[in-house]
Amino acid sequence: MNNQFFIFTDGSAIGNPGPAGWAAIVIHGTRRQEIAGSAPWSTVSTKKQTLIRPPTERSARRIRGSAGD
């Protein structure tokens, strides 16, 4: 399996600030991981920054782990 990941992300807030959420789809080879989260009070910028690093790192570890790497 190659080391190439495709990551699709989005974040949103109702009211900005207001109730907010984020989601990401991480694809590695034939494996796909969907992750999402929310906050009762946040901004669009904060949610978009939140989803870039920790969720994608966590998903990458899960995908690699399930591949036996």
C-alpha cells in the first residue's frame, strides 16, 4: 500500500459564533475513515482549524493499524 492519503474536510457554524461542527473523510488506498465532531459554541474558523490536525492524525493511525503496518 502506498503512503498517499486523500483528506476531504469541512466545518461550519450556525450564527458564527454558534453551534459548530466539522467532518473529514480520509482515504488511504482502499480504506476509508469518516470522522466528525461538534462544539456547542464556536466559530467557523475554529472548527476548520480543529479538523486539520488531530482528527486526520488519529484516522491515519487507525487506517495504518488496520492494514497491519
